[in-house]
Amino acid sequence: MKWFWYASPETFYPLARRIALACGVAAAALAVAGLYVGLIVAPTDAQQGEVYRIIFIHVPAAWMSMFIYVMMAFWAALGLALNTRLSGMMARALAPTGALFTFIALWTGALWGRPTWGTYWVWDARLTSELILLFLYLGFIALQASIDDRRRSDRAGAVLAIVGVVNIPIIYYSVQWWNTLHQGASVSFTRAPSMAATMFAGMILMALAFWMYSIAVSLVRVRCIIREGG
Amino acid sequence: MNHWYLWGSYGVTFALLFVELALLMKRVRETKT
């Protein structure tokens, strides 16, 4: 793979179209499969009834909100270190989709919290740190938009994105570090999932669908940014 | 009642994703001209 060859916006532009198309098709197929498994195949939860099915969008959206931020900070840091134009463009292209998934995680969490906890919102560590993540995304987007000089706005945005990365482990470990109303992790690398296999399959399919969607949308957006002149 | 929470989640999620796609397609058309 010729990494430095594709670091140029001009050479990356046609490659981005091919990847975006493939990921867009994969996202649609995975979403159909995920919704089928999540809404039809997966059994009703014994305690929560049908409302637990919010998990099939809430958890994947929350994962994407954190993953996209890490990727955005990675590209921003790369741009800061190597001064490559494409890195800043990638960071800018990722931010709106990351903010959207963060909002979706908060919205679906609120609608899940009301019937199960008895409240839409509580200022516990997990919810509050996720809300801070939304503010970080919005701050990044606003900062980029407020500086006309593209090199300077990319550098300023990169500093904010890198500093904000500290919030990601806080979100992830908040349920272990503090007493929270929010439950612990549903899925872990170190132990088997604590849910039925079909529920787990539906969640993974939706996570993959959101992942493919994010790649496709971000690459289409970065092509727009390239056409706009960076 | 619980169905409102369920469909409120799915409905708003997919509506927002479609809005993002629509705005992006608009931007694609504008930058191509």
C-alpha cells in the first residue's frame, strides 16, 4: 500500500469514491440484516419487554461516538505532526457524523432510561461524560468554522481534538470508576456476552452497519471538502 | 406506552441519518457545479 501516495488529496479522491460506494452498499445490507435480527428474530426481554430493543441502536451509536472521536483525533494529530493537508480534511469530515452518533446515543439512552430507570436524564458519570463528548464535537466544528485560514483552523482543531481524547477512557470506564445509574459494559473482550446470542448478533450487525455508514458518509464528505479546495 | 419509547428511538435515529444523507447529497451537487 502506497500510504504517502494516497496522502495527497488528488490521488485519494478517486480511491475515496470506490471505498465509499462499497461501504455504502455494505451499510445498507448490514442495517437490513441487523434490523431483521434485532426487531424480529431476537426474543422479547423477560424483564424489560420490547423496549430493550433500543439496545440495537443505542449501544452501536455510543461505540461509534467514541470510535469516530478517536479517529478524528488521530487524523488531526497526524496533520499536526506531518503537516499533511488530507489529515485535517479527514478530521473535519468525521466530526459531523461523530456528533450525530453522540446525539443519537444520548437521545436513545434518554428514551430507554425513562421506562427502565424512571427518568430521561440523570447527571451520572456515563451520561455526563457522553454529553461532554457532544460538546467537544460541536466545539471542534465551531472552531474550524470560525477561522478562515485553513492551516490555522486545522491546527487549532487538532489541539482541541487531542486534548478531548482524555474524555474517551473517562466515558468507557466511568461505570467502573464511579457509582452510576448506567449499567456496566454489555460486551467485553475478556468475557462472554451477558445476553442471548441473537441479541448479541443483532447488536454487532447494527454496529457494523453504523461503522460502514460512517466510513461511506465521511469519505463522501471529504471528497466535497477536496472539491471545495480544502 | 413502551412502544413510544422504542419507535421514538428508531424513528429519530433513522430520520437524522436520512437528514445527514440529504444534506450531504445537496453538498455533493453544489460542489460539482
